[in-house]
Amino acid sequence: MQVFETEISDKDVNVKGHDKDEVTVTSDFKHSKLKNGEKNTGSRELISWLMVIAIAVAVALIINCFVIINSVVPSSSMESTIMTGSRMFGYRLAYLFNEPERGDIIIFRYPDNEKQTFVKRVIGCPGDTVEIIKGTTYVNGEVLDEPYLNEPPKELDFGPFYVPEDSYFVMGDNRNHSNDARYWHNTYVTRKQILAKAVLCYWPSDKFGLLK
């Protein structure tokens, strides 16, 4: 009878010891699982942020390459419409379905050196005859109204210029201080050299606004 009681007691001890080990293992497993879960959550958040940054960069590149161009005027050639050092946005899609018009301010590759980018105003369109007589601009024999000029041009004569098809004659608004089509070896800006229509000046802040 005593032997029987002893065997029962030993079994009880073994069972209790087993339960204790199982609780310890279960606790360690849960702790390890929690740590792994935290690591996975951190990794997912990092990947999410990297994806957001990558998408933002891709969108910015697409917009810059196909929609908007950022440009600066380093000289006084377009004053007082665009001041020296002004920064502006050009809209690349402006001429996707339309042609440049007289009076538009365009951003284009300089015909004498296409590595440089210029900003000027369209004066003559394909088929036009442009002539400057004593500082006054004539297009197809009629005086061109130019309210954007910042001062009376010097009484100099240029032309006549016969604008070819698919080309444009451009000049700066600061007519007395502008390196423009009047002086270039390759007089005309071709349609392919036009990058965008200048639409918005954003710097300096006191000149912020649409360009016209």
C-alpha cells in the first residue's frame, strides 16, 4: 500500500515538472514570436517608405521630362517682364496640339549653340516678314503693338527677315540689351528647338505670377 502511494507521488512530481517546462518553452516561444513580429513590422514600414520615395522621385522625373521645365533668365534681356535671375516654369505640352503664337514667351534651345537654353518672345511666325525701322518693329508691313517694352528701342534698322516655315523670329523685351534673332548667325528658332511656353514666374516672390 505504501509502495502504491509512493509511485503515485513520483508520477505527480514528474507531471508537475513537465508542466513547468512546457510553460517555460511556451513563454520563450511567444516572446520570440513577438520579437520577430516587431522586426517584420519595422521591415514592412521601411519598405513602404522606400516605395513612397521611389514613386515620388519617378513622378517628379516624369513631370520634369514631359510636362514642366524649370528655367532661369540670367540676363536683363527680358526686363521688365522677367527680371534678371528670375526663375520660371515652362509648360512643355502647350504646343502639343497648338502652334506658338506671336507674343508668346518661349523657352528654347539657342540656335547657335543648342547646349544653351534661352527665353524670348515670339515676334514673327512662319511666313511672316519682320523688319525693324528706326527701332519700330513691323510685321507684314504693319507696326507691331508692343506694350511690354520697358523703354523705347534705339533707332536702328534690321531686316527684313523672311521667317521660313516651321520657324520663328524672336526678340527680348529689353530690346536695347538683348542678344536675339537680330544678331544670331542662325536667325530663326525652329519648331523642334522650342522646349516649352513660359507660363509662370515663381521667383523673385514680388514678381510671382503668370507670364504674358
